[in-house]
Amino acid sequence: MEERRTSVFENGLIWFGAAVSLAEILTGTYFAPLGFSKGVLAIVVGHVIGCIMLFLAGVIGGKTRKSAMETVKMSFGGKGALLFSLLNIIQLVGWTAIMIFDGALAVNGILDIGCWIWCIVIGALIAVWILIGIKNLGKINTVAMAALFILTIVLSFVVFGEGSALAISEEGMTFGAAVELSVAMPLSWLPLISDYTREAKKPVMATAVSAIVYGIVSCWMYIIGMGAAIFTGESDIASIMVKAGLGIAGLLIIVFSTVTTTFLDAYSAGISSESLSGKINGKWVAIVVTVIGTIGAIALPLGDITNFLYFIGSVFAPMIAIQIADFFILRDDSEESAFNVRNLIVWLIGFGAYRYLMTVDMILGSTLPDMVITIILCVIANKLFKKKA
């Protein structure tokens, strides 16, 4: 029996759901000090950079029919890739907890029954999504996305219907820092996208649609958050919804957007765990990740995620830069070896460069220059190593 492949439309729906996220709206509120026009420009520039990287990462997985962490073996070796699998699982557990925390906090602002109860409700719904399985979510996802689409439009009218901008302090964020914060969100999906594009009937087309849909909708979420801060003076989305009388509709958009986004994190944590050992069942690991994330959301203070986003960037920007260099430029494959020491050293330099570039205010942020540096180093190291050999 032939394995069922996901359609381009289904991949688009998956990434629409990934972008409609409370975390993205809340991150958008940080852009308010730039003002609306400058803020929109920073959001768009950052997303163009991030989504090009997202597309290239997805193409690697789509063309090779390998999961995200399986493609990492091609650049770092079978054992070397385990480092990134572990780091990816850690960041995905972190994301699961953060998303459940944000969702529960917001929805509790509409219906106050206790944040911990909402954490459990959202965690349980994510577990149901995982058990249904990505290939069986077609109609459910279509209905959920249609509802989210309508409710997000309503939220947009509520936010931007206020008319005039309020006075906002201009202190706090430079344009370069804003671009980097915009790049960081699509960058956080880099170690995941191949988990979905590898299942696509038309991998390159599905990856292009995924990156474009995610980029447009993610920009929209950021702009809603920024607009909320500029036009309503509120960074609490639940408060805006309550004032607008959205009530149950607001509750639904928060719960379903949290579930559809966090499902991808937990599911991919399961897929990544399979690269650690062939005996691991990814679906049940995803359930365990959801449980741990739910407990973390209840027990930990997870209000500010900016440092978490920058950490993700410093780990995965140089990683994907090396993969891009190997797959598209050098046509190199190290999967059969245990460790590609050369690329691991280049990654470590790229990691350090990213952390340094964060201290320098560059107009295009840290990610793009760091990736350019890493790609050049990877190509030079490859040529020198082969020449010496």
C-alpha cells in the first residue's frame, strides 16, 4: 500500500496554523516603540530573511524525504547530529510549555477558572491532535483554520478600528534589534519544517507555499500585536477581546491557535527523538513532551521569551547555514560518518559569532550576517580539508 502524501493545500494549512499564535502577537507588542511604519518595515524585512531560510531548510528535507534531524546527519554525521537532536527536543519542550502558558494566561483573562485548569485543557487538546495524527487532520484542520481565519480578521478590526495612535515611549528597541526579533520566529521553525515537507506529494511547491503562508500570516500576527500596543495601549490580547465583547469567540481563537501551533512543536519533538534511536515511538514521545510542557506551563514563570528566541537563533542559524552550504553549494554528504568534526568546529564558530553580533547594532540583525559568515567558513574549510586530504 502506497504511503499517503500530504497535498500542497494541507501543508499550507499546517503552516497557517503555526503562524496564528498568541506568542507571535505578544512578540509584536515589543515593536511599538519603533512606530507603526518603521515597525512594519522591521517585521517584513525580518520575515523575508527568516522565511528564505525556512524555505531552503524545507527543500532539503522535501527532496531527500528525510525528517529535519535526519537531514542534519548529512552535514554533521550520524553521531554529530545527536547534539542538534537533543538541543531541538529541549527547545521544543520549551516552546510547548511557553505556548500552553501564554494560551492559558490569555484565555483565563476571558473566563477565569484558574490558569492551571486552562493549562490542562489546552494540553489535553494538543494530545488529542497528536493522537489523531497529522495525516488524518485534513477536515478537522480545515474547519479549525477557517474559524481562526474569521476570528483573526475580527481581532484585526477591533485593534485597528481604534483609529489614532497613542503616545508610545520611543526607548527600548533599535531597528536592527527589531529585525532580529522578527527573524527569530521563522528561525525557530527551521529544525521542524522538514518533518512536514518530507511527506509532501510536491515537496518544493509545498515548501514554497508553507514558507509564504507562514511568512504572511506571521507578519499579520506581529502587526496585530504591535497595533494593539500602539492603537489601544494594551499588550494583553485577552483584555482587548473582552473590551470588544468577543467573549467566547476570543476564547476560541486563543485555545485553537495555541493547540494548532503547539501541536507542531510536540509532534516534531517526537520525530526528532526517533533520530536518537530506531526503537523510539515518536507519537508517544510527543505525548510525553505535551505532558512535560503542561507541567512546565503550570509551575514555571514563562512571561518573557526574547532571550529564549535569541538562544534558538544562535544554535540553529549556523546549523542551517552549514546545511545550506553542504546541500546546495558543496553537494557534500557526511551521513555515513560518525562525526564531521570540520562542520562541528565551523558551527561552534558560527554560534560564537552570533552571540558577538548580538552586541553590535546591525541594521539587518544578527542572523543574516552570521549565516553568511558561517557559509563562507564552511566552503573554505571544505576546500582546504579536501586539498590537504
